[in-house]
Amino acid sequence: MSGILEGIRVLELGQVLAGPFAGAIFADLGAEVVKLERPDGGDDARRMGPAFRHGDALNFHVFNCGKKSVAIDLKSAAGMAAFERLAAQTDILVHNLRPGVTAGLGIDGPALCARHPRLIYCAISAFGHAGPMAARPGYEPLVQAFSGLSSINGGPDDPPMRTGASVCDQGTGMWAVISTLALLERRHRTGRGGVVDASLLETAMLWTGQKADSYTNEGKQPVRHRSGHPGFVPYEAFETADAPLLICCGNDRLFAKFAHELERDDWAADERYATNRARLRNKSELLAQIIPLLRLRTRADWLARFEAAGVPCSPIHTIPEALSHPQVRALSQLQEVPGEDFRLTALPFTVDGARPRRRGPAPRLGQHNAEFDLPPNPTGDDHV
């Protein structure tokens, strides 16, 4: 499959995750992504963990395959001149530099777009472009805590906890791509670029939006259900004789099937349990009966029974178990990295039946300076 965004150039001034993840999506979709890095070490993600390949950490490879690396010093006149030349040849610029850095360099969105009106400029920050904390830097766990996201994870008696995945960083990278592509479509009609501002906090507030909107409109504080759901019963994880199993009865018909497999057809006729609203009122009493019944058989036994009956359920896999499952393997989402001896997870969709493929490995620091008529990395870094 040819690159969907072939012919589009993206200039990325990214560090670690949100900005580089946006750049990685663009690269996998076929855009030419030029990663602008500091000569003295480049993206901090290169050292975010032990050396994996070519002196760089695995995390750097995960988020930077298929890009080109240009190392220039933006604090020098020559570096700024090179940046301006690159910006003039760029369709989309994405950065997640610390607040105030771009303004200090004269390359903030309004200033740069005034000089290059067709440029689509996307600035990613931690706490947003407005408000008393706009200038404050931040990281994933800080934003999860600040936004309330950590407070809704876990069970009723658990301490607040962050999600295992970097949902704010990577989610913001996704919103950056979506919004800049929307502006790209507008530019096709008007010839004019524009400025996009995205932030980890705004992403986190959207992820908590269902809970926040319930509080705003109904005054309801969110209740934590661990693996459960506030609106359905039973809809959570249960222990079996040997391993946990997630069961999701999303309507009364599914509950009746579930009850039948537990040999409790009487539940479907019991006014305490016959409807979901009744089950919500009598949740504790019902779960107290379900729990010991599910412990009587192994997870494999219950899976076979529930799947045959059409009751939605799933084993709670470890990462190795998920990777080895035939369904995951059939999707072929793990892809070989061109020119390397390892595989990485690819984008989660296909276009015309084909998954976008990475076009190259992660670049060495300053590897592509000569391609853009720039001198070699002035630090002489051995990545070049």
C-alpha cells in the first residue's frame, strides 16, 4: 500500500512521547517526517531505558521508526536560518517543547504562521494553552492525577492509581493528528493553514468526560468498580477455580442465558434480578450468589459454556497470553522493522485491507543532515 500522506512533509520538534507519537502516526501513514533534534544528545527518549539498538533505548525505536533526523542548534543564528528554511518547505509542524520555548525563539504558532501562511502548526502542552497553569510542564502521571483520571481507576477500597498505558500522552498525539488533518483539508479549500493547540490535560478531561458530565449534570460522584460497570450487573471480573474471567451481561436476555448456564433459571423470573435496574438495586445480594458458583469450575470450562450460549466473556490475559492468542496473531499487528532484527506494534487499522507499514527504522541522531544541505552534527555524536 502506498503512503496515504505521500507528498506531505511534517516537521517534528518532539520529546519522548506525545509529539513523537503524533509524528510516528504521520510517518506510518506515508508522510515525510523530519525529526528536528538537539545536537547534544537529541530526543531524551534515546536514553529512556537501557540501550536496545544503536545505543538508543527501545522506547525511542517504538515512537520514531520511519522518520528522518536532523540535528541543528536552534540557539544559533545558523540553526535558526536552517529551521526557517525547513519550515518554509513544511506542511505540518508538531512540537511538544516546554511552554515558552517557542515564543522565546520567535517560532510560536502565530509568529511562524504569519511568515508561512500555509503552515499547519500544532503545539502540544501538558496543561493547555490558557489558564494559570499554561506555562507549567508536566508528565503523564501528573496529569492523570491532576485531571481526576487516577481517582476513577481501581476498586472502591483501592488508592487512586494511574492507568498502565500512557493514555494522555498517546491520546494527545492522536488528537494532534486528527486536528491537523482537519486543518489540512481546510487548507485544500482555502489555501490557509492555522494553529492547533492540544494538551494532555484536555485529553485526560475528555477520557473522564462520562464521569465529569454525570457529576456536572446530575451531581453524581463517580463510584469505582474495579473491572465492573456502574450501569450493568453482572458486568465485571470473577474468580473461577483457577483464573479470572470477565463476564459482561449488557441486557436482560444475556443475563437469562448467563443464569441458565449457572443452573439458576429462577433468577430470570425473580423480581429482584429479572431486570437490570432491579439487579443494580440488589447487586451485592446477587454477586454473593454468583461468586461461589463460578469458583466451582475452571476458566476454560466456563469459557466453553458461556461462549456456546452467547454470553459475552473473556479471559483476563497477561501480555504474553494476548500476544500468543490466535486472534491477535491473525491480525498481524506486530511488524518487522525494515533494516532491523526486531518487530514493533503497527497502527490499529487497515485501509483497503492493508495495514500501513513502517517505511524504515528509527534514525540515528543527525543521520539526515546532509540530505537537507546541513553540516554534520556539530557535536560529533557517534550516532551520526
